[in-house]
Amino acid sequence: MIRLDDDVLHLSGELSLANLMAYRREIENLLPRSGSVTVNLTELVVHGSAVLSLLVFLRRRAGATGGAVTFTGCSDVVRQMARVAELEELLGLTV
């Protein structure tokens, strides 16, 4: 499930390769064409590395529209996957 509250995008439910494109489509329909957004991942359950694809998509989309994206509530698993894939800096997860 995806919910937008002002400039905070809340992602929840289970994310895997099987439903990655559905998440992307729903996000594209919810987010304004420009502006900054905070993506809250606290309630997202990840299965595999599909989450990295989604986070890179969000980062690139924000950059293409002149906005910015910040990720909050990243689990240690997501941070470790980003580190192994050398995506920590791109995704802003280097704290």
C-alpha cells in the first residue's frame, strides 16, 4: 500500500520483483511532477533486491524533475544491500 501525506510518501506491504512495477505505477500516479518528497520505508517488507530498483527509480525521478528525495525508516537489510551494490551514496544512505 502506498499513501501520500503532504510531501511524505509512505510505502507499506510487501515488495518483491513480482509486484515492483505495480509499486512504480502507483507511485507515479501519486507523486506530483516536481518537488521534493520524503519516502518512509518503515512499514515496507522487502523480499530481495527489488527495493534497490525502486529507490533508484525514486532518486532518478526526483532528479529529473528538479526535486529531491529523502529516505527514512530504512531497515539494516536495505542499507546492507545498498552498501553491497555500491548505491549508498547515490541513495543518501551513508549516515
